[in-house]
Amino acid sequence: MAAAWGLSACQPQRPAGVQAAAAAAPSFDKTLADYNAAIASGEATTQGRMQSALVPLELVGLYAERARLTGSYDDYARAEALIARLEAQFPPSDALCLAKARLLFSLHRLRPAAQALDRCPRLAGEPDALGLRGDIAFQSGRYEEAGAIYRALVNQVGTPQTYVQLALYSAKTGSPGEALAFMEAAEKRSFGAAPVRRSWFALQRGLIELERGRLDEARALFALADERLPGYWLNEEHLAEVATLNGDAAAAKPVYEAVVRRTGAPEYLDALGSIEAEAGRALTARQLFARAEAAYAQRAQRFPEAIAGHALDHYLSAAPQPATALSLAEANYRNRPNGEAAVGLAKAQLLNHKPQAAARLIEQHLGRGWDTAEAYWILSLAADAAGDGRRARTAALEATRRNPRSATQYAFEF
């Protein structure tokens, strides 16, 4: 299912101009209404020639936040267009460079994001810019460099954002217990956080537990996230994911149906299709998969880098298409060569009968510091397919040590 907004550039903030929903009655609809009102106000002041870049840059951030809240990519296009207008009217500034870099990072355009930071040398060493460079390094597979940046920032400035970055890094590099502690530290330092951010903290902790196979703990945290921001489809979707992993498709199905009605997101069409396929309703499943594929294709026309990882799951598992999966996985890995993309590419290689290449790729990332149960499980499958039973058994043991449910949670047919 959908990953949770990535690293710091995708972390939910509380943009100026958006008032937190009343503490007594927070809701997703109220939060979204606040964003809609702030965006409408910002758009009214950016018609025609802009007097300064201050309000437009705030509007760029609001667009990106609303895109993540709604699951729609239209606001990313609006943000890009506004950045282009700002660049045409104003000389480069630190704020503009940083805003553009953040947007590009959110769209998984790592090299252009780094180039945007390079355009403003005065940003060098500035905590927000340095943190973003850490995120770019991490997503580029330079784990040691990213970890050094995150630890330095925690020790130097210790803001909630720096703790979040170190938490998300730790979760993928073999220290989930530390990740939970860092995430809790970030939350404790976020005094007066808006409901959307408080919900996000609980969601992130739930995802860490989910990757450890602790479904009860994950479900409790996803429920807490839902309690903190009632009606938010992303929290509901993760509760449905846990239900699916527990074999309760009857509970998951209506949730996914509601999420599809609200977002139209193809990954949830795929989730519904998989439930229908498991129930033996092949025609309905094919129709859902076809709708998902059309949605992926439409989004890929505008934002191919951002959609690649999500679309890859469709071509790997929901509606397997080996050649398409391999092409997409290779492009995704070229763009952001991190451990997650490496696992996706390894799966595509397995689907195309290239187990040796899959095993080598996973081992490269494990050797550099990437450390997840899924990576070890896919390595075990690749080694077994390559005829190396000993390596397969060792990798499987490492996977189950990290997540006892690895065999079912990360099952992959090829």
C-alpha cells in the first residue's frame, strides 16, 4: 500500500496561513477545508504580476501539502507552474532554491533537487538545506553519508524534523527500536502540533511496527492516527492493510472501496482487485486492474518519477507483466537507487528469470547499510532460485529474525 510520505521534504508541516483545526474536534474534512481556504487566498494574491515571492512560496508549500492530503497530483502541477513563474520574475533566492528543491524531491527528482540547492551556495550548511541533502543522499543509496548528516543535525539543532529524519533512516538501516524512540522524541518536541501532524506521527510509528510484523501494535497506532484526524483516508487504508494481512478481506474491502471513491488512487484499485481475485471473482478483478493501469498511465505522463514505485507493484504482483515491470523498475532504480527501489528491481529481475542479478543487487545494498526484513526475504528467494540453498536459508533466517511474518508479508510469486 502507499508508503507514508517519505523523508523530511515530505513531512507534514503546518504552513503559515493554515490554522490548526480546533483541538476539541479535529477532522480530515476540517483540515482540508483550512487548506482549501488558505490556497484560495494565496491564489487571489498571485494573479498577474507578483509583488514579492513571499506569499507565492507559501502557496507552493500549501499545494504540496494538499497533494499529499488528497492523493491528487494536480496540486504538484500547480506548484511546478508557480515555481516557474517565480523563476521568470525574480532572481534566484535561498527561499526559492529551497522551495524548488523540496518540490523536486517530493516528486523523486533527486538530481534536479540537488542542482536546485547548488544554485544558492549560501544555503550550504543551513540546517533545512543540509537535511534535504541528507534525504537526497539516503534516497540515492548513500546511507553512510545520510546517517552522518542526520546525526550531526540532531546533535547541532535537535529540531523535531531532524529527529524524524533520523527515525526514518534508522527504520531502514536495521534499528527499528531506535527509530521508534527517535519518532517519539520528535513528537514530544512538536509542541502545539496540528492534528494532521500528530496523526502523521502515529502513522509513522505504526509503519515501523508493521515492518517488524507486529500487526497488533501497528493496528493500534493506525487507530490512534485515525483518532487524531478522523476521516483521513490514508490512516483508514493502513488499517485495511493490516486487516488484509490478518486474512480479514471482508473488513478491508469496504475501506478500500471508500478510499477509491475519495481518491481514485490506482494502488487501492489494485488492492481491491487482489481481494476480488482471491475471492475467485476474476472478471471484477480484471476490471479493477484495468482501471488501475489506466490511472497509472495517466499519472506517468506528467510525473513518471513519482509514480514509478507505485506502478511497479501493479506490474509485479497485481497484474504481472514481466517486460514492463523490468523496464519500469530499471528506470525507477536509475532515478533513485535506494534499497526500496533495489528490492523492486530485484523482484522484476526474478520475474524475468534473472535470480543471480537480483541476489547481487540486494547484497550490494545490504553491504552498504540497508537492512530490512523484506530485502533479506527477497534475497532468500533469489538465492533459492539461483540454486544456492545455503545462502537462501541464511537470508530467510535473517528476514524472519527481523519480521517473523516475512514469509507471508513479503511473499512474491514469480
